Amino acid sequence: RFFIIKESFLLYYAESEKKSFESNKYFNIHPKGVIPLGGCIVEPKEEPSMPYAIKISHEDFHGNIVLAAESEFEQAQWLEMLQESGKVTWKNAQLGEAMIESLEAQGLQLAKEKQEYLDKLMEETEELCLQREQKEELERLNQVLEAEKHRFEEVVRELRLEQEQIRREGGKLELTARSLKGVEEEKKELRSLTQSLQKTLEELSLEKQQMLEMLEENESQLPPPTSPSKEQSPIWGLHCSLRQIEEKMQQLLEEKLLAEKRMKENEERSRALEEEREFYSSQSQALQNSLSELTAEKQQTEKDLKAEVKVRMDLEKRLREAEEALQSLEQGLNSLDCNKEKEEKMKADVSSLR
């Protein structure tokens, strides 16, 4: 006979059906007999006339069904296929349908959860992109702040050099102050000398006036001399004294003019030194104020820079955590094996991304 296994049934035909099956590649739906295999016990059996026999038994059968193969290899193949087909029972079919429905429901639920996770993943990816843009912006601001910091440091360095130069010029300023003090002292001395010369001139002028009066009085009282010499004449003596007084007065006037000229020069020099001192003082004060302002700006810039660096480090830390959670979430979504522990971990990753 020719046998065909169809699901959980063993169909048998006449020997001639084998050639038709091999040529047409389809079986006849009207077999000579049908043996249900569900719940059957299939086992090998040794028969004297059939060396490769197979026994099929069931509690509802009236007796056993014995089949024989042509070789040991075919016997093993038929045993395996018959035993597998015997597992297909109505109860197993119902259980299989229930399992299939349960698996389909789980698959739909997993697909729904996967879609939800994908939607959340897209949202978090957009947020992650935004954080990356913020990170790039912070890096750009950091570069700008670094350049600004270098510029401030350069300005502070230049101001310190100028301050050092001002300190060196401070020695010149002290020298100017000492020169100014010396000029003031010389000015006082010249003023005192001028006053002394003025007093001497007044005394000489008074003496000259007195001598002129005496000369006029003597000329009016004395008779004209007959033959006296000029050296013996008292009038001549008065004239000589008067001439000496005038010469002395002229000399004193010249000294007074010279002293006044020197005093005027000293005043001009004192004024120039005072202006120079005021200029250096104002320059020093302005540079000191600029240095103080730039130092304050530098401290504020460093403070802002530290705050920006701290914010940047926090954002980088959050970005790394988000990337790790994202990778874990992608692994969970790509994994076919999904259990409650992995679902909890995926939910935790989504919360971390939020």
C-alpha cells in the first residue's frame, strides 16, 4: 500500500496511486482508508516476516495497526513523522489556537508599546538635538569668552607696563617736586634780596636827597672861591659822594632788575614744573582708575566664565546620561525578548530622557 501523512491523519491508497502521486505531485482526496493519529502510540516492532515494522495503537482501536518500512532509515523517518503527527489532537489544537491568539495579542501590545517608545524616542531625540545645539552654542560662547579673557589679560598686561613706567617716571616727578621746592626757596631768597635792594635804594635815594639839599645850602652860603682847587672844595666832595651814591644806586638797580628777571624765570619754571606734576598726577590717576576697572571687569568675566563652564559640564553630564539611556532604549526596542524587567528598565530610561 501507499501511505501519505496529512496533518494528524494517515491516508492509505493502492500501490498504483504512488506513480500517480509522483507524476502529478498531488494526492487523491478519496483514499481507501484513513487512520487518525491523534493520541496514538507509535513504536517500532520486531516481526519475523517484517524486519522494519511499526506498530500504531490507541485505546479506541480494535487491535493494533502494523506497518513495515523497506529499510531501517525509512523506519526511523516514519516513526518520527508519525509520532509528530500523533501530537496533533483537538485539545492540542485548541491550546495551540489559544496560544496563537495570546501571542498575537502580546505581539499587538508589544507593537503598540514599541510605537509609543518610538514616539517618545523621537521626542527625546529632538530634545537631545536641541541640547546638542545648546552645547554647541555654549562652546561658541566659551570660545568668545576665552578670546575676551585673553584680550583683557593683554590690556591688563599693557596697563601694568604703563603703571611700571609711571612708577619709573614717579622718580622724575619727585625730582620735579624737589626742583620746584628749590625754585620756591630761590624765589623766596630773590624776593628777600629784592626787598633788601629796594630798601637800600630808598635809603640811598634819601641820602642823595639830603646831600643835594646840603649841596644847595653850601653853594648858597659859601662865597665864590678865588683860587681853590677842586679837590679841596667841599662842594667837590659832595659831588663826588653824590656820584658814588648814584653809581651805587645804578648798580643796585641793575642787581634788582637781574633779581627780578631771575625771579620771573623761576616763576615760569615753577609754573611749568607744576603743570608737569599735575599732568603726571592726572595720568597716573587715570591709569590707576582704568586698571581698577579692568581688574573688576576681569574678575567679573572670570566669574561668568566659571559659571558658563559649570553649566556646560552639567549639560555634558546630562547629555551623556541621555545618550546612555537612548542606547539602552534602542537595545530594548531592537531586542525580540521582552520581559517585565526590561520593560521597567525601558520606562526608567524614558523617565531619565525626560
